[in-house]
Amino acid sequence: MAKVALITGAGSGIGAASALALAEAGWSLALCGRRLERLEAVADRVRAHGADALAVRADVGDPEAVARLFEAVEARFSRLDLLFNNAGTGAPPTPLEDLSLDAWRRVVDTNLTGAFLCAQGALRLMKRQSPRGGRIINNGSISAHAPRPNSAPYTATKHALTGLTRSLALDGRAFDIGCGQIDIGNAETALTARMSGGVAQADGRIAAEPVMDVTEVARAVVYMAGLPLSANVLFMTVMATKMPFVGRG
């Protein structure tokens, strides 16, 4: 029987690429996001690889929507072997003193509360299923290590996600549940298209930054997901080799 993975933010970018890579590796996929038409398009591509796919529209920051999501996953597949907490968002670069509370809350609700709610649903299912156990992979960011200018909401949530990863790894291990985090730098997606036009640097310059193929991130996710539950990648950084991260600031 194929293992089952749930990916949030699966309608595009890293989520979609990871879904296709997992499908090629023989996984069944549950795909979550806010735009059902995008999810269905990815689901069709997953099925073209011979894998089963379920598309569920859900806002991960909404507890009721997350509860319905996990009900749908269990009803369709009866178990869950992997949660990839990939859904994320940011706020436009804004000086902290000018940032609205609504903008702050929107990022926190998606990046942190959404990851918490989905991890909660995954833990409940992974603990009671037979055989029990599974894996959670959180999509961190190199911003979990060093911020970009004027990125307080995104950076704060990614630092917090690191704490959530460590807590999940500790609390889950008695139940055969592993947790790891993949910190990604400049994967080429629609969200990083602005990199080629120049982004703010720590010294005030605006400079273009190199990017890497998003399929390399997907390959890393497949590797982390494919480990036996006796092994775990706690943290992995995958980044464009020449991006200005090491030594940033």
C-alpha cells in the first residue's frame, strides 16, 4: 500500500513540486490550499504519475477548516504517513513601526498557527492509526536563521517554527513520529521572481540574487520523507549556492 502524504500550500511552487516528486516516488497525495482550481490541476498531474490524489480547499489558519481537512484525509486514505507543513505567506517589506496589526496577524495565522493546527491534526491521526507513527516536515526558511530587511512578521514566524519543530521532534518520538525542518533559500517560484530584479540587502543596496531550481527542494523533501522512522533529518538547509546568505549582514 502506498504511503500517504498531506501537503499544505500545494497549489503552486514548492508544494506542487514536492507533490509531483512524492507521486513519482510512489506516494499518495492529499493536497491542501485556498484555491481549489489550482489544487485540482496539481492533482491531475499527480494522477498522471499513477498516484492517488485528493484536493481539499482549506485555510490552514482556520481551526474548523483544518478539522474538516483531516476528516477528509482519514476518510479517503485511512492513515497519514507525512505532513509537509508548507503553506506560508509574508507581508510587503515594511518598517516595523509602520506594520499594521492585521498584516502581522495574517502572517502569524498562516505560518505559525496554521502549522500548529495541522501538526495537531497529524499527531492525533498518527498516534491512533495502525501501524502508528509518521513524519512531519516543516517548511522553515533561511529567515529562520537570519532576517531580510523589514521582514519582522515572516522572520518571527520562521524562528518560532524552529521551536515548534524541536518540540514536535521531542514530543512525537515516544509515538514513532519524527519531525524535521527544511530551510529553503531562493528556490525559483512565482514568489521569488522578484529576485532577478533586485531585492533589499542588509547594507541597504538593492541587488539581484541567484535562484535554484525548485525541483531540488522537492528532491530534498522526498529524501527526508523516505527515511525509516528510526532516522530523522532534524534540520536541512537547501539554498542557491551563490545567494548572499552566509555572511549576510
